[in-house]
Amino acid sequence: MRKIKQLTLITAMFLYQGLLLSPIAYSQSNFSQSHSSTIVPDNAKERLKEIYEENIFSVNSFNGSWLPDGSGYLDLEDLPGQDTQALVRYDVYSGQRTVLLSKANFDGQGYTGRFKIKNYVLSSDGDRILVELSSKEEDDSKPDYWMLERKTGDLEKIVAGTNNSISPDGKQILYAEKGDLYMYHLVNEKITQLTNDAVAQTISNARAVWSPDGKRIAFVQSDASDVRKRSSLIPGDPSYPEVIEQRFARVGGAISKLRVGILDIEGKETRWLSIPMPKEGYYLGEVAWAGNSEEVLLEKRSRFRDERKFLMANVNNGKVTTIYEEADPAWVVASYRTNGGVDWVHDYSNFIVLSEKDGWRHAYLCSREGKKEVLLTSGDYDVIGRAGLDENKGWFYYYASPDNGTQKYLYRTRIDGKGKAERITPMDQPGTHTYNISPDGQWAFHTYSTANTPPVTELVSLPDHKVERVLEENDELHGRIKELDFQPKEFFNLDIGNGVVMDAWMIKPRDFDPSKKYPVFVYVYGEPHGQTVMDSWGHAMTDFHRVIADLGYLVVSIDNRGTPCPKGAAWRRAVAGSLGPLSTEEQAAGLQELGRTYNYGDLDRVGIWGWSGGGSNTLNAMFRKPELYKVGIAVAPKPQPQLYNAWFQEIYMNTPEVNPEGYRESAPINFAEGLKGDLLIIHGTGETNTHIEITEGLVDRLIELGKPFDYMAYPNRDHGLNEGKGTPVHMRLHLLRYLLSHLPPGGR
């Protein structure tokens, strides 16, 4: 017995020594103690609750809608002392307010209880308003639809559904239900089913638009019959979970087949436009009537978005002609769709299109048949996006920021291509500006913010930009921000050589001391779907990053080449063929340049985190640059891009069959052996975008390699990790505890 006890003691000693000698075992066993016991300061916890549960830092947005004649605008307002909303009209000149629809109107119809106006749609003349109403008592209840006659005030309950629209003569409602199209007749209250071939998760009819004479409807049918199904669990009894199968078009697999149909309101046989169907499939951008009831404009995009064509289809004789086309080996239209569609001018004899074919995103005026073309926005700068038209006076309004890729201003240029571009936004208002221009081009809802100043919306006249009245001040939010007295988000540039100058921002701790060195925590996205460095309020989770900074970190974000900055097509297309390698190199180079430029950044203490594509770039940083990054937190990453969806990934990388090396170099999973630092992966098991299986493959690989790492799965949460009470705060507290325990904060 004594020998057995001695043997047991010796064995225990060897096991104990083994644990001390094994970094893998020590790290894995120690984490649950060090991380879970790490205390997040109470003030940080309170800030997180204020941000994500109490929403005290949320912005009040003005969502007014212009009347078709520009004489006034509509808005939804909360009425004092009432738990309902009112639809009101404001006169643009006098500011006179008229209540069009309130609880009193519905009381007169016998409709009782609390309600919310979810949406409203105007007829083409603005005389009728289709209102979608939902009950506040039952959030999941089917909405009710009502029609308001604006001139008489008459209110009538009608039948409608999603994606509804009013016919040009105001007598019918077009809507969709369970993949089919229906029409409700306001006069005789009859319902006509226009299509009857919908199949759940397979065939759907949508994107329906009235012809100008109201006698025809163009629509898009999507057929996903060839798209494979993937299984996922339905939350329920955990002992006997049910499974649902949903279509998912994966990289290299079949995508939905699209076709455009034309039907008349009498319900006769549908005619299908003869659009050539390549074997690999295609996508459709704009589908709209071209100023008459005989021709439809179609924007056809190749599967890999390296080609696009604007087709004009005659619905009478079936003839389809190409009026505009362009191609690029990288891509013509990226995922953010800025270049898509056209603006018709000169009574539909010309159209304005955005293209990057000369190396910059510019606006071109093209003749209807596509034979003539005039450059409207010349110069080495990008059009950030369209803003509107004042065709009566001959102006095309657009957004640009020629000298600063983090900001956005309003410009205009003549539609005929003559003269020079004019900046409309005042020169003394740096930051980000958006405008909703009235149909007559005389007025605009102007919203202005910076990274450190909450937005204000005002009514301005154009082109003098005179403020007529303030529409939304966000006074309470301005006051709260002033009370916090936070360090401002600072913008700067990082020159990494070879002509590459990247935009960046930094948030310092509230008690920042420039004589000390602070750990650097990088927030990364780095992919073509979005910028993180923009001078606008709330962008890139600023509220959350201020909480992190105040714990004792320098929080930094950098936009590498490949992000959709307004710096020319070459900047954006630099990542064509492989997402990952270039962003990893340039993020690392930017970090090193930051260390050389700002001596208070401690490059011996660097962490990085990101979400979705930013999660992928976090993994790449940890695997490929372990000498720089000590801690990484990857939320909902896609470490195996070949398993991601076809719609996004193929724009930039085609398919693995065509581009095997690009996919190999892009996939973080192929470089997992490089991991040396502390890595936390966070994922939702109910993902419908970056499916958890994509990440579980990396988990298996790290286990195979014997790499210590940490993994948190949130049951049944989707890509935004918002489902379930307390989830947003819990996830961020989990992130903070990991950061605090593995990358100690504070200046040294």
C-alpha cells in the first residue's frame, strides 16, 4: 500500500512538472481562471449597458419624405402623451405643420390599441398614401394596410403585402406574398393573383415595377432549384432538435437562375425577355421601365462582376439590344454597388452612368442608344456616389472628397458637361455630409456629422446652402457627449512607401500621458466591402472603442489598399485575386510606421480584433505576423473563403478552379501553424452568413497543430450576435476580459 501511495505521488509530481513545462497545457488550463476572474471596471460595464441596452448614445434620425412636387415633406412623429405615432406634413416654405394621420383617425375606424406606422408609400402624384401598420401588443402579428386620401382625409383598410406599390392611376396596389405577385383593386376590392408558380425556398417572383401607363408589370423571377441545400438546427427542444434545410449558393456552386417577365394586369400569359443565360449564371442590377410602357432597361452583371451591360428590351417584339457595356479583369461593380444603375435625363433621351473605366469613378452622360458619351466629372478624384438631379436647371449632384478619403461633400456639375464642378457644402464644415434633395432641386435635407460631433439635420436651400430650419438637433446626445469629456478620435496618415498612404484614426485613453507608452489595440476590417476610417459620427463602433481606450489602450484603425476608399480604382482593385495577403502586409507596415511616428505606442504590446472580414484579417495577422501581434480576437471570421457565399467572394477571387493559388494564399486556415500569441475566436452557431462550419474547420486545424487558443460559441446567434437578452453586452464583456487578461492596459 505504501508503494502504491509513493507511485501515485511520483506520478502526480511528473504530471505537475509536465503542466509547468508544457505551454499548451498551461495556457489552456490557466485561461479559464485568469480570463473569467478578470474584473472589468464598473464604469466600463455601465457604459456598455448604456450603449447596447439603454441606447442612450443612439442617434435620432430625421426620415422625412419629399412630396412629388417638392412643395413639402412628410414625417413620422411621436405625439406628446400618446404611445402612437402621427404622419404629418410640413410646408417647405412656411414650415406649417399639418397632421395627416393619427390615433384619432384610426379610432374613427374602430381600430383600437397601440400601433406603429412601419412604413408608408406615396402614389406618383402624392395624393394617396399607403400605410403599413403593426400592433405594439403583438410584434409578430401580421401588419394591417390602410389607404389615406390626402386631399379628403378619407381612410380605408385595404389588402396589401410586402414590397407594395401604388399603380400610376392610383387604383391598384401591387404586392408580394410567399413568392407570388398579387394586385388589389381599390374600387371593387378584388384581389388578382398575377403569378402562381412560387415554390418555397426555390422559385420567387419579386422586384415588380409598374409600367408608366399602369397596364404592365415587369418583374424578376429567381429559380434556386439547382442551388444546394444546407442543414441547420432549429432552436427548440434540445433533446430532439429539428433541422431546417436552406438554399446556400457557395463559391463555385450553382447560383439562382434569373429571368425577367412582363405581365399585364388582366392576368394573361407572362412573356419572358430573351436575356442570354451563360452556363455559370449572372446577376441583375437595375430593372426599370425606360420612360415608356414598351421598353425595359436591364443591368446585367456577369457572375464574377468583371463585365456589365445595360440592355434595352422591347416588350412588344422581344428585341434586346446593348446600349452600354464595360469590362475589367478585376471587377466592374463591387459589393457596395455604388456604380449601379442609371439616372435618366432629357426626357429619357440620355442617361448618366458611373464607371471606373478611366481609373477613377466618374459620371458619364450617354445617349439613349449608347452611341454618344460625355465625361461629366473630369479630374483625378472619385465620385463617392450620386446625390440627385435638378434637371430643370441642368445640374447633376454628387458626393466627392478629392483631398481626403475619410470625408464626403456635395458637389454639382452641369448635365451637358460644360463648365467646372462646384462644391456646394460649405468649406468651413469638414466631415461627412448627406443630402436628400427635393424633386424640384430647390431644397435638401442636409445631415452633417464628424467622428467627434453627433449629427444635425437641417433644411437647406440649394445651391446657396442657406439653413431654413433645423429638423433634428440631437440635443440630448450632444449633452451626454459633452459630459463624458472623452478624448477625440484623431485622424492621420501612414506613409508606408511606394506611394501608399493609408488613412488611420486613433482614440487615446481619457487620462492619456504622452510621456508613457501604451498598448495598441487595432480594429481591422480591411476588405472591399467597407471603410473603417471615416470622419462620421458612430462609424466603426466608436462608442465601444472609446470604452476600450479609457481602460488604458491606444485604439487604432487603418484602411489598407482594397478598402473602398475614394482613392481611385487601382487602390480598390489592388486585392483582386486574393483577399488577405495584401491587407496583412499593409496593416503590419502601417502598425510599424505608427510606432515610428508616435513614440507613445508600445509595439511590444499589440492586439488586434475584427468582425466578419475583419475577423479573417485578425486571423491572418496572428498567423502570418506573430512577431507583431500578441493578442487577437476574431469575431465571425471566414478562415476558409472557398466555403463562403458565391455572391461576395467570387467578385474578388473568381472560383478555386480558376484561381487555386489565390484561394490558397487567402485562407487563414492554411497559415494556422504560425500562431504564437493568444487567440480568441467568437462565433454564433446560428450563422446564416459566415457559417460556423467554416470556422470549425479552423478549430480542428488548430487542435491538430496542438495550438492553444480560446473559443466562444453563442447558441443560435446570427452574424450580428444580437439575438437573446443580454447578448451584445455579454459578448463585449467577454472580449474585454480577454483583452485585459492577455494584454495588460495602461501607460508605462
